[in-house]
Amino acid sequence: MTFQNLDKTKAFNELKTLPRPSIKELLTPERIASSWVDAGASMRYNWAAMPVDDTHLKALQALGDEAGLIDKYRALLDGAVMNTGERRQVLHHLARGQAGAPVVVDGEDKGAFYLGERAKIKAFSTAVRSGAITSSAGKRFTTVVQIGIGGSDLGPRALYLALKGWAAHEGILTLDAHFISNVDPDDGAQILGDIDLSETLFVLVSKSGTTLETLTNQQFVSEAMREAGLDPSRHIVAVTSKSSPLAGSSDVLDAFFIDDYIGGRYSSTSAVGGVILSLAFGYECFASLLDGAHQADIQALNPSIRENAALLDALIGIYLRNVLALPSTAILPYSQALSRFSAHLQQLDMESNGKSVNRDGERITYPTGPVIFGEPGTNGQHSFYQLLHQGTDIVPLQFIGFLHSQHQRDVTVEGSTSQEKLNANLVAQIVAFARGKEDENANKRFAGERPSSLLFADRLTPAVLGALLAHYENKVMFQGFAWNINSFDQEGVQLGKVLASSVLNGSKGDATLKAWASIFSL
Amino acid sequence: MTFQNLDKTKAFNELKTLPRPSIKELLTPERIASSWVDAGASMRYNWAAMPVDDTHLKALQALGDEAGLIDKYRALLDGAVMNTGERRQVLHHLARGQAGAPVVVDGEDKGAFYLGERAKIKAFSTAVRSGAITSSAGKRFTTVVQIGIGGSDLGPRALYLALKGWAAHEGILTLDAHFISNVDPDDGAQILGDIDLSETLFVLVSKSGTTLETLTNQQFVSEAMREAGLDPSRHIVAVTSKSSPLAGSSDVLDAFFIDDYIGGRYSSTSAVGGVILSLAFGYECFASLLDGAHQADIQALNPSIRENAALLDALIGIYLRNVLALPSTAILPYSQALSRFSAHLQQLDMESNGKSVNRDGERITYPTGPVIFGEPGTNGQHSFYQLLHQGTDIVPLQFIGFLHSQHQRDVTVEGSTSQEKLNANLVAQIVAFARGKEDENANKRFAGERPSSLLFADRLTPAVLGALLAHYENKVMFQGFAWNINSFDQEGVQLGKVLASSVLNGSKGDATLKAWASIFSL
């Protein structure tokens, strides 16, 4: 296995020489029908509206092969130390199933460890949902609140929102979930105003057991519980590492363990997402999500870009970023259930690949991770799509769509259902972005040639959601390999922490810091 | 008043010749203390961490003067037809107060018209909140649901969320507000599952009375009301134009009027935001928001960039976009109450200035509106800030901060309150982005030189929120003037509408459209 910078590969330098094809001209009905790639769990990826023809696909396949993307993925699955900065294994795939060799770290079989935590989650969530475990007021828990930030917040929150409609339609008992993340005291205060503490179970998520925001919010809600005559230790469970101060603490009802081999932004399929999702919708829902993710992980092992959606999506992304020099990407799910999914992907992608140094610690000279943003359609159509259609910059688009709605509760107006209108809009946008429109009035002219792709499935179920999540995790991983960076550390978040702590300790003679701090009376 | 493209102005060509200063070197305590500009309603803007020195400020002032930005703003206030594409006046400022000459359009005094609608909103919202107007089940209305999309959704939703904590602290009776926007039937179905229809009043917002998403959602909720034995016509009010089919309809309890001179994304301070905010928090709250916005509008008339925050923010933005060639901007409020404010600004900015044609219909050759994205701090610090600190691209940052929280309910942990921790983080980030940090390990090195600004106020009140909203509206307006584009139309949203309608009508022989449509069984 060799590691080299993207611009040193032969295939990339060949890719750069290829002429840029016209999407408008490429986009025939035959191409649309034949441009499908399997993404796992019955989800499929369509790249017909991307500016790549057969010569590009050949070059992208060659780049994937030369950069050893599948070999590196296999090595990661088999327990190689792919998080080079922190010298750690990368094991989020293992949390959902065995896709490589057994991995033993420090004498512990990690596959067995993750399965063990799943069993604990199953037993605990079942007991809470059945009413066998009650609150300190003797009441059934009806509400769960996750206290966590970053990866302990965005992913679980996005997944919870994504499954509410599915659970309602399936008639599944649902515990209301809320999330407190920000150290801003207004975040916690707002949630406390909306819930009944005597029926609320808190899930405190902090790997180290020392995350400032999270521990502060623990104190915040614990004080409120004590004021209400409740016993906080019977209303809080922890998701933390075995070595954390929270692990054996009498302040919590129970603890579920995570480890150093799954980074925050990859932790939704560990106990970080598992406890809250199993409490909210039942363990079977979470198990089904893991199964969908595992299917996508297996699919991502296929060495052919014609049969591996994550790999192809990653390599087309490299073409857009490093050859066409496009600095951002929009994620546009045509599903209100995915209202916070783009925010999660923004973290996943930008925190993983927003790096300027390769895995050997050398400065690199080509662009890496793009800016990621997005909101659900059709909403975005009435908002920032103006710039996407007629702005001076081109933004590649990733559409996500489903044949059926989740609730399957609909209305027919002017001869079509809402779901049909939703998807007619999605289809129309792909074509409008690709093809554009001539007009005598320049203000009404659309240049077209805006690249887009589509991830498509029948319905947003837990399994499909798992596959969707894993698709993006694997895409980001492949891109990191191609850029020769470490996608699994986050040194960029450290400096702010150090300086914030300095401010709280009087800025220690740093006049600039003091000058800003004085504005906020600090 | 002359209109010319940015690259034709003498001042811009001078600005381009200035050397780029080092933020790290500029950022002294003296500069921080002296870099404040008034933004109205006691809000202030600080530009100390921007890469501009006195020579840049002089050049930016010259650019503002040469481009006649204040003259154009005055002309707009006085009723000039500044929306050239649609040949309309632009009157959102007038909805909050008289800042220019009286404006009469088609024989109607527009100032009087907006005041008249405010009086109607005051009377109606007072009657609902007092219980004088009840539901068709004879119950008091406890819940309001806005049905609207784009500007009828994002702005009012962001403002509602921004004021909940303030209202709770002030002890103001609050009606729960929800928003249904997406034509995705799961959006409406989810909200209907969360509310008691017999106590719910719907606010249907559509200027034309023909917006497909909105009318479809009206039918969706009306069916549900009929099924529940309720009379929809006593549960729906309309916000629409006088000429719309909804205006005199017996399907609605009452109608509040808007007109063609306030675009959707500028409509939060018209009846579009006024009805829902007055119902939720009382008319006085809305009036206070308008007053804050009006103060910012007046402040924005000042011709000196040293005394006009919106003007200076706009011109520094031009420098970042057109001289330093930075393609995106992040909006980072350190206030959970502003959780959806960045999404509103994303629409405001990208829909207004995502244009490639000047006001005379000629193609322009310099970049216009950037990609806008953002999430509240400290959350973002644990997410996409990695790329902002160590990514290969530089993203300019707009911080927003407040001395005090809204709820004023706090907890002291490790010697500091949550609000102090929040603001210590904000301060730390500004310095970290500006100054960076050397390290032997390249992976822990921060290059710094990341530009940021700060909008600061004592507390997020209705008046401050109004000023904050108006600041960005006026910034976007000044940038549009400088780019010589029309910031007030949105032709880029039309093509998708036409094609979506074609899809719903069988794609009319368009084979490409048909091929996509068949994927969704359309």
C-alpha cells in the first residue's frame, strides 16, 4: 500500500487533460436509464447529469485503482492505524457489522465490544419503553433529551428527525426526543420550558467525560431536576468511554460505552446514536439502521466504480473540486424528514476533509474538502436556488429523493398528490440545472451546465437511512484517501478551546484577547 | 444618478492595487477598541479582524461615493423604480417607518397602506390573544401555524425562534407557532401530529394566492379539520394581495394585505411576519421589531462608512469577494435563539445577489453574491470550523454576539456561567482565526489570516432583532448597487416551476424529462 499526493498520480494528471463535456449534450434518456450505481440497501446513485463521459469514467477508475482506494478501505476495515495523527484504528464500520478481519486492540475484540454495547442498549431501551424502569417520581419516561455537541448532536438529531414520520406510519411507540447542545444557556432553558422533567430521561454523551459544554448542560438540567424535587441520578444515563469519570459514577443511572476508535462525526451508528434512537423508536429500528449501513459498507468494497456508488461519487467529487475547481457542494434532499441531514453532512465532510496537510505532515498544494451546505427541497427552490441557477459561480448539487412519502398521508390538488408535486419539482430541477434555457431577455436566461447527481430509494426507512449515512461516510473516506489526508482527526478545533480557556482565566496577559474579552465583560 | 458596473469604477481599480495587509499584524488592542461602527438600535459592528487598513477604508469610502450607494438608497426610499426587471418600487423599508419621501403608487399612499394593515394586525391579534375570537369548536386559540414557503417561511420562522426566549423571560403570553412550508406531504403530516386542531389558527401566506405548495398545504390541513368536525373557514386567515382569489374568500376568517413592492425575502417586516409574530407574542413585540429595523434603516443613510455599519459591511464584502476572490461567507451567531437566522440570510443574500446580469440586462464578468451558510456557535466549533481553521480555502466569517442571554437562567460551573463560556469561545475564535498558531507539527499549525467581523448588542430583544435583520437587508442592497445588479427580482426560480408543471402534465414529449419522471413513476 503506497501513499502519495493526488497531484503525483499519473491518473490525475491524465484526468486533467480531458476536455470538459457538455452536460446538456450528454443528457439523453438512454444515459439517464443506464447511469445507475448500487449504493446498498436498495438505494441507487445516478450520475447522468454530471460532466463526465466514458473517458472520464475510465480515468476516474484508473485514479481509484492507482490511489488504492479499495485497498486502503480494506486495510481500515482490517484494523490498520488509518488515523495517523492520533495513531488510532478507525472502527465505525465495525459498529454496524463485520466487513473485514476481526480487530483486536489492547487485547479487546472490538467487534464483540460493540455487540456487547448493542445488547446493553437493547435491554435498557426495552425496559424504559415497557415502563419497567421509571423516573424518580415513579412515572413512565415519555421524553428523552440528548445532551451532547458536535457529533453527539448533529448526527443523532438528524437521524431522529428522519425517522419520526416512518415511526408514526408504522404505529411504533415513540418517545419524544429533544437535544441540548449549545453552551448558550438559552438552549437548555428553552428545552426545559417545553418538557415535563418528571417524565424525562437525559442521555449525556461525552467520550472523555470532560466536554465543557456537555458537563455544563448536565449541571444546568440537574439543578432544574433538584428544584423540581427529582433525583437527577435516576434521570441520566451516560454514553462515554470506559475510562471516563462518568463511567462508574453514581450520578448516572447507567452507562453505555464508546471508545477512541470512532470519531464523533462517525459515531451515529455507535451508542452515541444508538441509545437515543433505541429509546425513541425501539432497538429494532436502530438495528435496522445499522443493517442498512452495513449493506452500504459492503457495497463500497466493490473495486468497480460502476458498482460502487460511494467510490464513484467520491471520484466525481475529486474531478469537480480539483479539475473543475468548484469550491462548494449543495446537498438537497427532497424530503422534509431530512431537514437536518445536510447539517450533519456539513460536519461529516468539512471536519473530515477540511485539511491542508497530508498524512505525512506535509503541506499540500491542491484544494481538499469543499464547503458543504443545503436545505430540503422544495423549500430551497424558493430561496438560494436563484444563485444556483443564475449566480456567477457553479455549485455542484447532490439531490436525494424517494418514490413514497413516510406518513403516506397525502392530498390530491389539481390532479396530483403532494408527493407527485414534490418529485416533479426534483425532476424539473435536475433538468433545469443541466439544460438551462435560452431567452432574448438576458435576465431570464439560464446557462445550464450545472452538475447534479441523485441518490434514490423507494422510501426513507431505517435501513435506507443507514445506507444513506454510510454512503456519505464512505464517500468522504475515499476522498480523504485520494487527497492523501487524514480524514479522522480534527486538530483544527483545538486552538479555540485553548484560547477560550485562557479568556475564562483572565486572558493571562494577552492584550489582544483581553481587548475582545472586555467587550463581553469577561 | 449613474449606473455603472463595478469594474468600470475608478475606485475599484484603485482598491485592487492596494497590498493585502496581515490581519495578525493589524489586530492590536487599540484597533479593536476603535473599530466600532453604529448599526442602529444600540447594535454595533466591529471590523478590527478584517484585512483592511486606513488606505483600504479610504478606497472603500471612495467606491461607495463613486457608486452613489447612498444616493441610490435614498432614491429607493423615495419611491424610485429600483426593481428594474419587474419595473416596481422597493418598499420594505416603508413597512417599518418613513425614511424617505411619501410614496404614492397607482394613487395609493403606500405608507398609509402599511400602517392600515398594521392596525388591522393589532386589532385581530389582540382579539385572538384575549380569547374574543375563538375556534369553530368554541375554544381559545393556543397554537398558530404559518403555511407559506420561501420568504413566507424562513424569515418569520427565524424571527419567531429568535424571540421565544425573550418572551418567556418577559412573562409574555406566547402562542405556540409552527410552520408548514414544503409540498412534501410529510411536512404537514408531522405538524398535524403535534398539534390540537381545535385550538389552532392557520396563517396562509401567498401573495398571488396561487403558490402551489401553499394552496396544496391549505387543502391538506383543511381536510384534516373537516375530518375533525371543524370549520376550516374559522381557522384560517390569509396574508395575500388585494387582488388575489384569497382576498375576499369565504374560506378564510380574515385577510391581511401585502403588495408587489415587497419581495418575499424582504417581507418579514410586512404582514407576512407581522400576523404570526403578533399572534405569537403580541402586537407590541412586532411594533418594537419594526422600530429597531427602522432605526437601522435610518443609520444606513449615513454617507460615512465610519458611521454606517451596513455600508461598511457591504463594502468590505466587495473587497473580500472581488479583490481577494473569496467565494463564500459564514454567518455564525453565538446565540441558540438565532438557530435559523443563517438560513434566512442564506435566502436573503443568495436570492438577491446570485445574479450574472446587470440592471441593463448585460452579462457581467466579475463575481456577485457569495454562497452563504452558517450555524450557531458554539455548535459549529465542534463541526465545520475544522475546515474554517485548517482547510485549503479561506471563508470570511460574520460573528454575532450578545452580552446577556435571553432567558437569563444560568449555571456556574468551574467558576464561570454558561453565558461567559459562550462569549469566551466567541472571543477565542475571532483571535484564533486571525492570529493562527505556529507548531512544529504541521498538523497542529494554524495559518491564521482568516477575516472576521462582529455584530454586537447587549441582548437579543425585538428591537435588536429588527436592527439585525435590517442590517443584512441593507448590506445586501448596497452590494447589489455596487455590483450594478437588480437585487429585487428572482427570475432564476422560474424555469424549475415551468418544468415541474410540464412533468405533472405528462412531460409533453420532452424525452429527457420523461426519463427522469419515470424514475419517480410520474
